Amino acid sequence: MISSLFDRQDYPTLSANHYLNQASLGLIGRPAVHAMHKFIDDYARHGNCYMSDEDEAAYLNALRAVGAKLFACPLSQVAIVAGASDILAQLPSMIRPTVGSTIVAVASDFPAITRPWLRQQKLHNCKIHFVEDKQSMELTDALIEAIDEDTSVVAVSSVQFATGTTVDINRISKTVSEVDARLIVDVTQDLGARSIDVGDWNADAVVCSGYKWLGGHGGAALAVMSPRLLGNLPPMTGWMGAPEPFNFDSKSLLLANDARRYTQSTMSYVSIACLTTAIEQLLTCGIQNIENHADKLANLLTEEAAELGWLPYRSPAASGACSHIVSLFHPEKPVGETMKALAIRKIICSSRGGRIRVSIAPYNDENDIDMLIQALK
């Protein structure tokens, strides 16, 4: 029996549902929820009675510290922002690709990665070369094949949200460096589910939403900004990006000398409390243990689903695949009808790209997979 890594009683949703949907709106565990309630009850509802200006200015420090551990990067490079899209939208203005150059991206990637560059294309500043995530080919190979001397930027998710296809960022980084291009990586469907080390990536920015696999709530996100960008003036400069925000110097554009300069303003502090606690729980459990857990459940799922004719877009054991997102399709059975049948049985998944996307989290156990298989029968 493959047991849950986390206490399932910390997730009341699991008492009535088999939740295999962390890649969408993920469940939030009781410790993180408790941290949100504690912040509201002990601080937020009392205004400045128990939270001084100094306390507020330092409030993000704990999240930056655990974020640096999770990313395995220097603390000075960790930025806290309100959402991954907030920083992704600014990157074209920071990087300023050569007019007429090519941006390499994945055609089926999450729109938050591609839309800022589509805007640049609309303004006739660059053109986008979209690479297809084909089942018959390694996506990493296809991306490398697309990179040439005209490439100025590669913007890609390390794990594709719809298929679970993984991109070997180390290989991509080497090719990007050879043509003197820039690299942007979104790890929203990766960080917290698998071990990553951004130190060797040489990426300009590595961005991650605070919910989904990190176990937080919306309203907070993390980014690792490269030394190349830390010297730049952010396109969107807010008051919290100053070295001492509560000095309220309205005539100065003095910015923090590290990634704090990318924090714009007061944000959802309750989400900060939630995310800090959720990441601490991930680190305590061990990311490698979480990855191994997903491996076991994904192998069980794909073996039993295959007997019913449901095949993975990429086998979890194959190169270019991950275990925490398994995309299943059937050559004859319509996905829409199957999704309705799963919902009736309280099995919560998502439909992405005409397939059933099953996402496996630390709170899942073998019984969740068994119930999914029984429903597919």
C-alpha cells in the first residue's frame, strides 16, 4: 500500500473526494490554513496595533528565506511578487530583444509565458517561433533545433501544464548561451514536486506561482532574478521596492540592491503567511521524497490504466516525462463523457488538451489511484 506523505486529515476535501488536481487549484493543508487564520486574527484585523511599519517592511523576509532554499539559489536573487504573470509581463521590457529577432516558445505552453511576447510581436518588435509538443519527439530536442543565431529569447515552462512533458533546462541553457540569447523559465508546474537547482541554468528569470505545487493560495509568487537583471531598472517600480520603503521619499527612485526591488506594493500578506508555511512543510518532507512518491503512484496508474486502453501522453519512466502530471487519452472513449463520470464519483481531475490530466500530490495515496481505475472501468 502506497500511503500519503502528508496527514490526509489536514485536507478535509479528501474525506469526500479523491482529489487528483493539484496542478490546477491545489488543496491547501491545515498548517498553511492555520497560518492564514493566525495572521488575520493576531495582526491583520488589528491594523497597526501589533504590526509596525518595520514589521511590515520585514514581513516578506521569511518567505524569501524558504524560497531561496527551495530554489537552491542566493537569497539576494529571490523576489516576492503578487503573481507570476506580474513579473513575466515585465520581462520583454527588461530584456529588450533585438528588433526582428526570434523568440522561441512552446505552442501549447501556459499563456502567461507566451502572451507578453505575442504583444512584442504585435508591436513588430520580434517574431515568435512556436515549437510543438509532439508525442513522437523529445520537446527538448525540438526546442534546441529551433534555436539559431536569430534567437534572442527562449521562454518556456520546465514542465508543460497540459501534458506533463518536461524540458531539460540544462541542455536548453547550454544552447541558449552558444547563440548569446536569453532564457526565461516558468517552474510553476515543477517547483515543489521535483528537485530543481537553478544555479546551473544561467536563466535571466525563473518564475513560480505560489499556489498549485507549493501548496499556497493566490496572491503571492516567487521569482529568481539573475544578476544581469538585478542591475536593471524594473519597468514597474513600486514604493515597496525601495531600500527603506517607509521613508516615503517621493522624489527618489532609489531601489533595493537585490531582488527586493521587484516587490511593488502591499500585497496579500495572508497569502504570504500561507505560502511560507506550505514551503516549510515541503522542505521538511523532502522534495526527493515527494518526487519518489509521485513516481510510485504514477507507475501504478499508468500500468493499470493501460489495461483499460487509457495511455499516457508520455510514460512516467520515459525521458521527457514527469510523474506528478500524467496525461491520459483513449483512442475510442470521449474525454468529456469520462470526465462527467469521474465527477459523479467525486474523482477530481482536469481535462487539458483533449486528455484527462491526473496530478499527483504528497497527500494522495494508492486508494485514490484505485478509485480512479475503478471509475475508468
